[in-house]
Amino acid sequence: MPKMKRKSDLPQKTCATCGRPFVWRRKWAKDWEAVRYCSDKCRAARKAAKGQSA
């Protein structure tokens, strides 16, 4: 069984909408480079703001 990693040892990014830091999750393993938002709520807020400005 592999050793557990500490949460502080995982890769970290900053959310493009709220600016908060978030860490790597297993479900993002395949496309970690493409992940920009910390949650679905932030992704939806970004799309809504983009639609209103046009």
C-alpha cells in the first residue's frame, strides 16, 4: 500500500474567479493542467459574468 501524502504536499493553484488557493484532487488527475476553477459555483459565476459584460 502506498504511503499517504499530506495535503500540504499536493500541487496547488489559485482559482480564476474567487482567487482562493485550491489543491489537487484525484478526479482532476487526468487534466490538472486544464483546471482553472475551485468549484462548479466559481465556473458558473465566471460564465455568468462573461455573458453579462457582452
